Amino acid sequence: MENIAMVQAYTAIAIGIIIGLGAIGACIGVGIMCSKFLESAARQPELIPTLQGKVFLLLGLIDAAFIIGVGLAMFFATANPLLAPLR
């Protein structure tokens, strides 16, 4: 019983780390990318439509990486494969 409790405790810590670091990374990435977009749009306004499409594509990819991390964390929270050998 102690082993199962330890696996569940470490899984909870890992889930917090996965979601927390994923959120921090996504927020920092989006912030840096959008600030660079605004800088480049101010320098060359004629390139705004081209740059805007690329920014939205990359925003989707950055957010998708975070959502995949949340999905994996929820998988470990609900169906922990590490507990199967202990039962």
C-alpha cells in the first residue's frame, strides 16, 4: 500500500510540473513572439499581412504543445500506467 501511495504522490508532483512548466513556456514564447511581431510591423508596415499569418500559425503550434502536455498530464492523473505492476 505504501508503494501505491508513493507512486500517486510522485505522479501528482509530476503533473503539477508538466502543466506549470508548459504554461510558463507557452506564455513566455507567445510574449516574445508577439513583441517581435509588433517591432517588425512598426518597422515595415507593408509586411503586416504576411507576418500576421505566420504569427497566428505559430501561436496555434505553441498552444498545441501546451495542450498536448495537459493531455498527457491528465492521462497520468486518471489512468496511471505506473500503478499496474504494483497491483
